[in-house]
Amino acid sequence: MPKGFVYILECSDGTLYTGSTIDLELRVNQHEIGKGANHTKKRLPVKLIFAQEFPRIDEAFYREKQIQGWSRKKKLALIEEDFNSLKKHSECKNDSHHKNVASTPLSHQKPDDTLVAERSRSYSHGKLLLTGEYVVLDGALALALPTKFGQSLNVNPIEESKIIWKSYDENGKVWFEDSLTIEEIASVSSNPRNDVSKRLLQILKVAKQLNPQFLTDNKGFEVATELEFPNFWGLGTSSTLINNIANWAKVDAYKLLELTFGGSGYDIACAQNSSAITYQLNNNEMLRQAQHDSKKRFINEVNFNPKFSDNLFFIHLNKKQDSRKGIAKYEANKSDTQTSIYEINSLTNQIINCNSLNEFESLITAHETIISKLIKLKSIKADLFPDYKGAIKSLGAWGGDFILVTGTPSDMSYFKNKNYNTILKYKDMVK
């Protein structure tokens, strides 16, 4: 689990905003440009006046919730490191004079605290597939990049026997909410619902099948998910949710993905890692048995930090690609893949180790040519940007989501003139 930060911002109207994040610099920058939260968006400019680092993001999150419940005087005492005043303001003023277990980080709670097993927070990174798209399903070696943007899931117990679910977008607005009974999740049948609710219910049902001890008593939960990127970006709205629910339910995230959305699982690997990885499926069951090897996938961290990253940009194609449809099209059109897999494996290793922009451009162009022939589609560059002078690489399913582009900042005007305005620098996107 990544480390986390709690921070306090002073807004233009003097109010204090408390938040938590895994990337302090990026999150503060998002607040400064009006993309952090509704509260700060309406009260620009903002100023960072306090930050505290924690070894785990869940600890930072619970510290955030604790500070949010404090009075302004107590927050100012913390900011000014006035520990005498902080202690004074910490005295409970209500009649019961109780300690709030809910504001205690999980790692600091005692084993007999009643909420330890019920409360949870999980965070998962978004994903980008730099090499091996489609053929990763058939055992190709893929290079995958976790992103700085991800999704969190926060679970708090309630007395009612139901799940009260709210999903927040990158601006802190609710984009989906529903209420599911525990009985409905355990049941074979369910009430009619919209597509998002149906999908959520399916995931929870499968999670319970994988772990019958999940959601067993009469208590329910308030669950909130928080996206750090627009859900149409295609960075893993579903995979980060799957991984977070798997952590909550204490089940295998890869198995949960397999029984719900399907796919190779590289996106789950990205959700669980904080640096670039290679990902490869071991599809030969007979060979695994012969070698007494139970591994279905090989995941390795790699040192992929291009010296030319200032010349790499990610551009969104203004539409979200359905990865399941892309996979279906690949399965229907693919020819003999063995030669292609061998070539992709070689290109992946060369891309990881290349030292120059020219070499990188040649390698990703060769990769595009192989996939184009395999799936019988034009490359994105040939189809949409034939006159662009730099190299262009599709990421994941072709025809949607992000592409990787080489060039200079001034070259990006080419795409802006074509109304592709979501352009991110490599360092702003990749974890």
C-alpha cells in the first residue's frame, strides 16, 4: 500500500480545507487549478499551510477524517504546532465524553476494537498498457504503467442491514448512488436496476461467492468511492473498483475480475503496484503441470524511466473504448499469433532498455505495425493523424482512450487544433 499525506489548505475566504492523497505535489496543483474539490474550486486561490506524511494511505485517510471533525481553533493549533492548545481543544465536550474509534487509524487500533474488521480503506492505481495490447491475452510480455491517478474505496459500518453506496467523481460530485440490501446480495435473484447498479451487484455477489464470510451479519455499510480521474478516460474505473472490493472482501482480485469483467489481469497488477511492471500470462496448462509451476501470471517491477520523458505526452481521443468489445474483435480477427508474440516480447524488452527518443520512436512504430496486421485495423496514426511528424502509440484497446505521442510541447498544438485538448505530460500521468 502506498504512503500517504494529510494536508490543509487555506482558501481565499479564510476557510480551511483538509484532504489526503498519495501524491501531495500533484494534488495541491489540482486544487490550485480548480480541479481538486468543489470547496476549493469556488474559493481560489488556495495555499498549502500544513502537510503530514504517513507510511500508509489508509492512515493518512483516517487522520484526514479526524481533522475534518475538529474545530477551527484546534486545526490552527495543529498547524502552528501549539501542542498545549491542541491538547486543550482535544478534550471532549459532549455528555458522554467518549473516544471516537472511527477516527483512529486501523494500524493504531487495538485488536479488540469492534470496528477493526468492519472499517476499511483501499486505494488502487489506474493503468496504461504500453506494449502487448491484445496479445497479452495469449501470453505476450507486456509493459504496463500504473498512473498517478487512481480510485479509493472507503467503508464504514452502519446498523442497518444494507449497503449505502456513493461514487464521487474527480470533482467530488456524486455520479452514482444506490442502496442494496445484504439479503439481496446474498440472494440468487435481485430487483430491477440500472446498468451500473446491476454491475455493482454482480461484483458484490461474486465477492460473496468467493468469500462466504463477506457480508454475513445484520450490519451494513456506507461505501464511498472517489475517482481521481474522469471516468471516461479509460484509466481503470472498473479495474480499480474490482481491486478495491477484493481488498475489502478479502478475495483474490484476479479471480474476481475473471468472474465479472474478464480480461488479462494486467490492470489489476497495475492497481496493486507503484512502478512500471512487465506482465505475462502463463497460458500453457500442460507445461505448468509438467514443471510443477502453479503460476498463472508473471509480474515483475522494472526500471522504466525514459531519459526523454519530456518528449512523451498522453492524449485522450475524446471517447471511452469498451475493452470487452475490443477483446471480442481481436479474438474474431486474429490469425496465427506465435510469431507476433515473439516479436512483441523482443520489442517490449528493447523499449524498457532504450536510451534515445529516436530508438523509442522506431520501436513503438514497429509495435503498431505488428498489432495493425494482427487485428486488421489501421494504426491510429494512419487513421487519424497521418501528417503528424512524431510517433504515435495506441494504449490498450485501439480507437479510444489515450494514445502516447512523441514530440515537443509546441507540437501539441497540432492535436489541439483538431480538438484533442486533454493532453498530459508523461511525468504528470505515470506513477
